[in-house]
Amino acid sequence: MSNNTGDDIRICVIQSQQRQLVLDFLRIHYYREEPLTIGTEPKQQDQADEDFNISNIDHGTCLMATDAQSETIVGVLLAGPKGPEEADHLFEEAAVEGSSKWGTILKFLACVERDANVCQRFGVQKVLHAHVIGVDTKVRGKNIGGRLMSELKVLGKQLGYELLTADCTSYYSAKMCERLGWECINTVYYKDYVDENKKPVFVLDPPHECCKTFAVRL
């Protein structure tokens, strides 16, 4: 898969040998702003977090946008498969990770997955889930994120997936999915997700107030 979008931006499937390049990009243009990462201490992401996200490249379902002239990465979208048992799987992984930063994030995502219940809600078995989207700060406002999502929708359909989903932890990614016409099926407000002392687990500045789950049939 390779697509030139008409303005010198090329979108293609990420190859395994590009893992380090992609990780280096995300450390600058994703993790430093991702709400679940910066909303808990320490603000630095765990190694296990990076390992999980990058492992999705092996599924052949991850895309990157590059400048056609310089060949530099300007956008990355990491996605992978999930099925009806995803919430249980996430809760199990969260228990293994314990009180680590990644464990805290996994537990939240497990609750989000359980509440969204996408497989039962849509009557599907094979779902493609968008985990990560990051765009170079210098080229934001050019709809690169939206184009990556649109290309992922095409790829997912080609690969036989029935549904494409995303848990938008960021206000901006949620707005992007709304513009694309995806259906919002669940919302979890950060102020309502509290620890045993009734204090919010994730403390964030506006405009990030909630995690919205979006879905679109393929």
C-alpha cells in the first residue's frame, strides 16, 4: 500500500525495519502530549508502553505519512487487531503490570473497552483498533491525521476487518474522528475515574476532559 495524497505527502504501511524510526518520532510528536502519559507521574512513558505500541507494526496494520521530497516522517498511526475478549485481556495485563505507570494506563483502557463493548454492540468478531496517532507539530493543520485514519479504514476493509475503533484520550483526536463522521459510542470523564481515595487518576489541563470511544463499520 502506498498513496500520494497530492500535496507531497506519501502514506504507506510501516515495515518492521522502520520500528526505531517510528519510535523516535513518537517520543517527540506523541508521548510528550498524550493525555494518559502526561496526566500521571512520572510523565515519562514506560518501556512496556513503547514496546506494546510498536509491536503492532508486526500486524501490517500501521501507517506512516512521509514528506515525498525529504522522506522524513510527518505522521504515524499504529493500529492492531482485537476481538470480543479484549477487555478481559487488558485487565489481565494490567494485573501483571501492577502499580506501574503502564499498569495504571492499561487498567483504565480495560475499563473503557469493557464499557464500550464494541463487539457485542456491533455484532462483530474482527475489529481493528487505532492505538496511537501522532503528527509532526510543524505540519499540523493539514489534515494528515485525518488522512491516515481514512487510509487505515481502506486498509482494514481490505484485510477483512469488520469494524474500526479508537479510544480518543485527546480532545483533538476526538474532534478529528467527529469530523470523519465516526460514531461516538462511549465517554469516560477523567474527573470521574478515581483511585481508592476518590482522587482522579489522571489530572489534565483543558481541553482534555475525557476519553471518547469512536467506531466505524468497514
